[in-house]
Amino acid sequence: MPSLTSRQIALFSVFAALCIGIQLTPRPPNVEVTSLITFTVGVFFGSLLAGMFGALVMFVNGFFSPWGFAGMIMPFQMAGMFIIGVTGGVYKRYVAGESTGRLCVEAAVLGAFLTLIYDIITNGGTAMLTGIPLILTFFMGITMSFIHISSNTAFFGFAFIPLLRTLQRLWER
């Protein structure tokens, strides 16, 4: 576990409070910024902390979500968000020195891909827990997955770079 300064702990705590607060706010189904924030935490703090961050946020969300208790699907949600955080930490190596336009496109593609992985994990978990055939579970969730992937593609593409640059400027002060 990396040692953190008090300033890093404070920023990490603000991220956690912000993300949990937004996650618990009523919103349209499958439109969320938790993935974007978790990914950004990965770029800023590294894979391990971001993975734990994503799992923690989904754990809290599992109990207090405006959509109700997550139940047995919660571990799958936590695993999916853990992967998004870890991927942000890995992506950190590729961010420095890249052009903004290229990063926006890369972030959008990563957002779509990671959301697809998250939806496969959670839908697969649903199929496993309910006994509904996997292909039927995916078919039943296709509309919600489309909304989830589309919104995260937009969030990652348009908000990741401005969010990261703002955080970097704040950090340098």
C-alpha cells in the first residue's frame, strides 16, 4: 500500500464523498459518473487505490442506492468498478505528453469498453444468481447497457481530460 500525504488523503476523501454523493442521488437508470471518477482516481492515485475506491463506492451504493438494495449482485458491481479503477491506474502511463484530442478519443473508447466489461460482469452475475440463461440475460439488459455505454462514452470523451487537467492544476498549487 503506498503511503499518502495528508493532502493526498484529503483529496482522496473528497473524491470518495463526491462519488458516493453523486451515486446516491436519484438519476436516470444507468447514467452515472462513478466510472469516470473511479477511472480518474486511477490516473491520479494509481491502480490499487482506485480499485479499492471503486469497490468501496459500489459497496456503499449497494446498501443506499435510490434504486434499492443491490443484494447478491453487489460483489459483481464491486468487481466491475474495481477493474475500471485499476485500468485508470494503468492508463496513467499513457496520459503524459499526449495531445488533448487524442486523449479525448482514447478516453471515450476506454469508457465504452470498460462499461461494456462492467455490464458483462454484472449481467453474467445476474444470470448466474437467477438461473436465467446468459444470452437471455444479455438480451433483456441490452437497452440498459446501451444507455450505460452511450452515457459513459460521452462522459469519458468530454469530461475526463478537463477533469484531469483541473485536478493537475489544483494539485500544483
